[in-house]
Amino acid sequence: MLKQYEAIYKNGQLHWIYPPPVAIENRRVMVSLANEEDEPKPINITMLLSQTRGSLGRRMTMEEIDTDISTMRDEWTRKWDRS
């Protein structure tokens, strides 16, 4: 079974991004190279938050949330007409 590990190849050595695999010595490895455009770009959290502000709509009060939950429960438990 194949397992994937991420590393950066630099000066003839692999530098593991996460903890290195256990017992890798004298084992066959397969290498695939990621395209540079596939590399994850750093996230500017301030910009991300400003772009998503308001996407969830307005804030609800606890009373509004309780009312919505009660309405949903009533819909699930009501007797449906069997016509």
C-alpha cells in the first residue's frame, strides 16, 4: 500500500514538511513533483475575514434561535396527512 509524505527537495536532500515516515531506510520510494502553481499560497487572514464579513447574514438572538429550533422540531414531529 502506498503512503504519501510531503517533503521539499533541497541540495540533494529531502526536508520533511511533517514528521518523517518511520523506517524509510533501504526502501523503494516514488517521487512526484508538484507544479509551482499548485503550491499553497500563504493566506492573509485579515483579507479573508474582510471578504467574508456578513456572509452568514445578520446575527440572531438566543430567543430567535430557540424559536427556530422549536419550529423545526414541530415540523419533524407533526402528524402528516395520509391522503
